[in-house]
Amino acid sequence: MNRRNFLKKSAGAGAAGLMIQSGLLSNPSKNETLQVALIGSGRMGNGNMDQALALGVKSHNVRVVALCDVDSKRVEYTKGRVNQFYKEQGEQAVSIATYEDYRDLLKSDKIDAVIVATPDNWHGLQGVDAARAGKHIYMQKPLTYGISEGQALIDAVRKNGVILQTGSQQRSSVYFRQVVNIVRNNWLGALKEIQVEVPTDKGTMEDIPMEVPANLNYDLWLGPCPEAPYTEGRVHPHEMVDGKYWGRPGWLQVERYCRGMITGWGTHMYDIAQWAMGTDKDSGPIEYTSTGIFPKRGLWDVHTAYYGEAFYENGVKMISRNGEPGVRFIMENGWAYCARGKFDCSDRQLLRRQPKGNEVSVYYSEDHMADFFEAIRENRDPACPVEVGHRSNTICVLHHLSMKLGGRKIHWDPKRELPINDNDVEAMLDIPMRKPWRIS
């Protein structure tokens, strides 16, 4: 996809903002069972599926009806887990459809929504195809691999009137929500600086060609990516660990499939920074400079340590570096910090303060998956809709491009979503795909 042509084609597609197009959705009642399918049955997919299963029997009338994976062992393993779950609820006969190719799954009119938990490089293609098939989407983060793909996904979601929830589950946590309220309401004065920390990738992996396992459709696993010899370190572990196929997959450290921790964790933390800035739906920083270390680690080639700086139009500086995952906000009269399972503040009374009157009270959700299902039934946007997931990911991608260009300063127009006078960066916004795969 040519980025400029796409932006011309889709001009105005985002003008509707975050409103769902009326008349495109059936808006199911609570008495109607939402039929859900899982695309990608690895560790994150199984985790998301477990959430859906539990909500389905507790409160949300949701049922998992289909599974898809290019690895037949994994899909059969996951099918067994689903069968066991429903049998424990007293069911005698359980019917779960299985697919190797997600495109076949999307043809089924028995499926209302999909959970997409595949490698990052697949998100754009599968998300666009799912939206065009009329399926609601819970998309694992990062929303897409590239910026152009994100724009295409926004276009497909809005034109087809489906609900998309980005898997930025921190938005459904009190620890992050409360700190965002502190910042948005200037309870400690104007925001001056944001400090983002993410973990560091590590380890090495030998690139030794191996025989493709009979249970894996390796060509379909590669999909839009260039052909490459099979080796387990490129894909995912094929042996069970502690009775589960949930080992950390190697593709998380291979750059063509994942950009590394800058997106793996960065998308979570930048999402919170954007939320606190109030720029999460339609804007972001205007300047980026990042440096990263790309040591020789065999097959694994994503960055390890990195340092980045970005500036918003209002002068707020955002610093990015390796460390313990979290976000710290520095304000005129103090600071506030949030991370998973904890928060802190220079004025601890603010951790319990609730917005009043005309003060900002950000979106409230206690369960990210439940919020997705509720948004489907109410025909509204969820906690982290497609535009928000895209803007958070854009920050990750631009930091990564600056790293790849040796620390080049990137001047960015967040309204047009184009670099300013930088042909090298613009050329890197579009991700080439192996034929016949394409987003059009």
C-alpha cells in the first residue's frame, strides 16, 4: 500500500471521530449469546480466551465456538482446554470448530467476534479482513506492525461499523486510571515531563535451519514476510513447558515479525502517557530522537537497550529508556507514578481523590475483556478503540525508525501523520509484503 494514496483515499474516514456508524450493527441484546473465535492459540491467545470463557459463564453470555492456528498441535491443545472447560460446566457434548487459515474462519456467519493474538506482523492484515467480514475485534497489542497498516485498520473498522478493543489492558486498571486523572486535572500543576521505562530483551539464538514440523504450516506462518529457513527459535517452542505450549516465542526478538520491547512494552506505557496528555485519539509528539543498541545475537536482531526523547507541541518532554516498566509524570508541584499493581504520588492523598464537578474523569473500566463485550452490545467504543491503539503504536514505530536511522531527529506532523521533509522516514512507513499478501 502506498501511504500517500491511502491517506487520500481515506481522507475524511476519521471525521466521524469515535462514533460508530449507525445501522451497520445488529446491537445484540444480553439474551443473545456472542459467538467468539480465537485466532492464534499461543500463550497470549490462551490467556485472552480464558478471560472470555470465564466471563461467558459468569456474567456476559459469551461462548467460544472456534479456534484457528497454523500449528495443528496448538489448536488441538487449546480445543481440549475449551472442551474441558465446558464439560466442567455440565455440558455433555461440546462442538468447537477448528481452522488452519484465518480467512476460512472469517467466512463463518456463526462468529460474531474474534480475538486476534498472532505475531505483530499479522495484525494489520487479519484486523482489516476481520472488520470487512463484519467481525468485532479484540486485538492484541501492538495494534499493527506499521503506521500505514494502522491507518488501513482504522478505515476498515469505521467503514464496517465494528467494535475494536486494543489489548492495552492497563486502561482497565485503577492504578493507571487514577494517575491519569491526577495529570489530566492538573492537581499537581501543569505537566512538564513524562518518563517511560520498558524492559530489555536479552539472550541469543542460533540460526540453524531445521526440518519443518509436520504439525506446522510454515509458509502460512510466514505469510506476508519474506521466505526464511525454518528454525524453532524463529517461531515458537514446539515442546510443552509445565504442561503448556506457552513458552515465550522467538519471533518476539526477530525484527521482521516484532520490533522488540519498543512495541512489546512501549505500546502499553506510551498509551498511558498519551491518555494523560489527552492526545490519545488524534495526536502525539511532534519530534522524536532515539538511539538503540543492536548487538549481534544470532537470529534475534531486535534492539536491546535504548534511549529516546520526544516532544509534544506544548513543550512537554517524554523520555524513554530501559528499566522497570512504568510511567512517571513530573508536574510543577510534584510527581505521580503508575505501574502494574502499584501507584504512588508526591501527595498520596491524591491517590484517593475523585474528580468532581467539571473536572476530567477518564473512561472507567475494571475488566478490559468485559468492556469489549459490553461495547459490542451497547454499540459504542470501548476503553481503547482503534484510533487510540494506533496513536500509541505510532510513537513506538517512530522511536524505532529513529533508532534504525542512527538517532536521526524525526519531525512529525501528527495531523497528517507524515514526517516533515524526510523522504527516508516516509519510505519506511510502508511495510513490503510477500505476494500474494496485501492490504488494499
